[in-house]
Amino acid sequence: MRDVAVVSFAYQAVAKEPTRSEVEMIVPVVREAVAASGIDRTEIGFTCSGSLDYLQGGPFAFVSGLDAVGAWPPIRESHVEMDAAWALYEAWVALQTGEVDSALVYGFGKSSTGDLHEIMSLQTDPYYLAPLWPSMVDLAALQARAYLDATGRDEKDLAEVAARSQRNALANPAAVRRGDVDVDALLAAPVTHDPLRDHDIAPITDGAAAVVLAAGDLARSVCARPAWIRAIEHRIEPHSPGVRDLTRSESTRLAAQAAGVGDGPVDVAELHAQFSHEELLLAEALGLGGATAVNPSGGPLAANPVMSTGLVRIGEVARRITAGEATRGVAHASSGPCLQQNLVCVLEGQD
């Protein structure tokens, strides 16, 4: 296998973008990531993006995103109708072929233009579940209740996750929800989707993120401390939430096992947990210990730019490794209702 590393990462998010289009949101992020990579844009061998046409309301809406990248002269390009973490997976595979030595990966979305929670109902089974229009929050609440009842945890455990997220986010300029909050104050807020409160649910966020990948000697030449992708794995659970155990994430456990998460200490973990109970559930599935810093950026509970939130998790881990703040980290991305699909990426800062 070729050594592949994240050599740069850029990210912007706001609660609501009132004026800029998705293309205008992408431009500064892509420019920042490419400039920081030390690789000229014309020398990047592959470009892959992740987005969701339903957010924009038009078919092939992702094509307009290429205006931000520059597709002339023609470039080698691809797209996934998923979180851009899966676009990174495709780019990593392209680099493994040896046909290219670098790749640009980006994701974007404006959640504020529609009802995100209802839009995501379209991820459910189109014959049996989608006609009932359960929102993504309704389904998450069902999972949260099942998890609390099965584990003996309670709403205070959820509030502790939410409070820690907001405190961590104080140092994150891209966070849209942050604060030095008290657990008891959070518990005093009304329950909106039993057992979830508003702070247990990721905030609506508009944003974009980009990373540049490079292989082998190229990565070493442009980055003093590349964040090497040592393993990346993806597992899927049954489509229907009713035929799987919602109190655990077996696909995450299997992906973590295949990626070798437990083969060494984990300094930092960024988890794609859009609801507070998901962070607890995912930490258990990944086998993370108390020494691991979980979502030090604040995670999705601080900012949730849909279709790039998973890529941000990889970028946040890579950023800390490149800065020398961590040696080995785990990034997680998810898609689908109740953690249906899960991707696990192990990154290291050592050759």
C-alpha cells in the first residue's frame, strides 16, 4: 500500500449564510487548502467532492461546485452523493493506484435553506419508512431512548456530552454553538424529542471543508509532519432501523477492528456524532479509553455543516497531528439514520 497523508485542511462554517451561494462558500476554503498544501492547483491529480442535491433542490447541483475549483483545462474529477469523508475514501483509493500523487477533496452544503431534519427522511426505506416521514431527530430520539434504557445511563450523561462539546468549542472559530455551560442548566431546558433537548441535537450549519492528500515523497516534501492515513475502513448496517440493535453500533466496531484502532494508543478522536447519545455509543464501539480526547473541536454538536461534517472530523485529527499536538488519532464519519453507515480512519504522525 502507498503511504498517503493529509497535508492541509481548511474549513468554514456559520449558522446561516445569508448572501453567499454554495460556490462562493467553497472558493475560499479550496483556495486556503490548496495554498497550505504547497502543491500548485494545476499539479493536483484528482479532485473529489461530497454534497447533497436535496439541500439545493436541483439535480446535479454538485456540478456548480466545480466552478469553485476550476475545471478548465479539464481535470480528473469525481463526486459522491454523501459526506465528503467518503469522497476522501475514493481519493485515497485513486492514490493507491499510483496514477496520481495528490488529490483535492471538498464537501459543502447549506442546511439553512430548507428543513434539514425532514430532508434527511429521504435516506430511509422508500417503501415502508419514508412514507411515514419520520425526521432524522425522531429516529435519533428512538435510538437515544433505547440506548439509555439498555445501558442504565440517563439524561445527565447526555447533558455532560453536550456541555463538554460547547466548552471545547470555545477554542474553535468555526463553531456556531459554544459556551461555558453548566450541566444542571442544560437539564433545566425542555425536552423536545424525548429524551433529547435542543443542546443534544447538532445545530443547523452552513459550511464547506477541504483537504489535500499527497502520497509518499510528495507528502514529505510539502509538509514537515504529514498526517499519514494508516488505515481507512467502512461498514454498513441494515437499512431498516427495526432490524438492527440500536443500542450499539456494530458496523463501527467492525470498521474499527479492521482499521486497527485498538493496535495502539489513541490520543485524539473526532466522532461524527450529531446527537449527544451517539458520542457515547460510538466511543464504546471504538473502544476508546479515558485517555483519549474526544471531539476536542466541539464536534458536530458545535457545528454540523452537512456533507462535510465527516470530512471535518478527519481534518481536525490531521490538523492536531500536523501541529504536533497528537501522534495517533481516529476520525469517524457516519451517514444514514441511526448511524447506518460508518467510516473509521486512523491517522498517525510518524513515518
